[in-house]
Amino acid sequence: MTEVTYQRTDGPQAAGQLDAFLPAYEEVYVEPPYCEGPRDVAEFLERFRRQARRPGFRLVLARAGEEVVGFTFGYRLPADTTWWNGLLDPLPQDFTRETGHRTFAVIELAVRKPWRRRGIAATLHAHLIDGAGVERITLTMRPEPEAAPAQCAYRAWGYAKVGRSQPWDEAPVYDAMVLRLT
């Protein structure tokens, strides 16, 4: 079996890695419950390029040889974030207040199907949040049964559900999760 290596890229330089992991993105997100098509991928590309310019942005790639078998990325939530605005049941203002250094958001975490159940997602996650210098990590996850492996992993890593989120009008409803570090 090929050894898996991990590479973290911080800041805007991460945008240069997009072509390396785009095939893995397309492969993973065509599966249920996501069922993404060409329009979704085009929107992802536009969104990723914007996100890569955010302060505190990080990207981690897992490779087997030259092949990207998994990836994750995220960034620190800025003080003027709209991250918490999509909550269907609002949380107290003290909880949703951001400073630019309080919360790191995991935007995507994915491993290609042949490489799952090998601890790659956990290692990607660990590399992503290592030394983030924040109080907590947040992410949203799909609640459908097809996403059960991810749901189990996040709970095993210490995440707790804080509510349900619909980030924009046409978006599906996600479970909003938080992992407290301090």
C-alpha cells in the first residue's frame, strides 16, 4: 500500500493547489447526499478562490504518491462574519460573536472512496487545526443517512451539535457543529 503524505499550505498560495485536488472534489461530491453537478463545481471554484484570500486560510492535501486522495480547508471567522446568520434557531450573541481569532471554520473535509476508513480524514483534520490558535472549531455537516460516517467521525473527534443552519435560501439544512478547544 502506498504511503499517504500530508501537505499544508497556508494563505493565498493555497489557491495554486486547486487543480491538484479538484478531481478528488468532483469525485466525492457527486455522491449522495451532495449529488453535485457541473454548476455546483463551478460555484465551488469561484467560492474557493475567494476563501483562499481570507485571513487564516489553510489547505491540507493527503497524497498517495502524486495522487490527491483527500483534502480539507478552512479559515478563521472574521469579526464581521455571516457564518452564524443561517442558524434556524439563533444562539445567544455572546456565542456567535467573533473576533477574527475566536473560531476556525472547517469548510470542506473529504476523502476519496477507495481511501476511506484508513484514518486519513482524522489526520487531515488534525493537520488543519494544529496550531490554529483559536478557542473552537466549527463546521456544518449534512444530516442525511448517507453522511452517517462523517457524522460519527465528527462526534468521535469531540464535536457537538449547536443547531441547524441554512446558509442561503436554496441551501440544504445542515447540522452546525462546534469543537471547543479551550
